[in-house]
Amino acid sequence: MRQNLGKNVSPSVGIIDSQSVKSASYGVESRGVDGNKKINGRKRHIITDTHGLLLSVVVHAANEYNGTKVLEVINTLKYRFERMQKIYADRGYRDDELAEKLKKELHYDLAIIGRFNH
């Protein structure tokens, strides 16, 4: 798909975000309450390229610590996209320890961005 857009198959930049979603209580073991968003369910961390094409996703209970799951989802990129160097995230991912781990263990720069003014 990236080739159809005239881009290299391997992106150099990723964008990560998360979304908490409600889930039914029956048959679902991996759910919990996201304290920030007050949602009882699951959270999905999604990484896309700059065109919005899905690169990776991890789903987990909404009450699990983001830092651990962020490393998990970003780690899925390590051997799939050799050009990947930087990952953009919103302020919800602002964590010096997380940024340090990403740099040291996975060799990615985490760039925190604020809101865009329209």
C-alpha cells in the first residue's frame, strides 16, 4: 500500500495513540477500568504511519499500566520496519523513563507533541 503512495515500504516515522473502549462483562477476562477516562473495558494502543496505515496494535485491559503496553506495541515494530527511527505521541505518553527505555532498548526517539491549532 505504501508503494502505491510512492513511499518506501518501511516507514521511518510512526504515530502512536490509544483508545479505551467499553466491553461486555461476560467472556472477557482482560478488562478493567481506565481511571482517566472512566471506561470499564479494554484499551488498544495503535501505531500508524504518517498516512494512517496501521502498523501495529495491542489490546489489553484498560486498567493496565500504559508504559508497559506501549513498550510491547512498539517492540512489535522492531524487526518489521528497519527504517523506523521516531515515534510521535500525544502528551498522554509523556514519561521520561519510557522515552529512555525506547531509546536504549529499541533505538526509537519518542517525540511528544501538543495539540494542533487549526
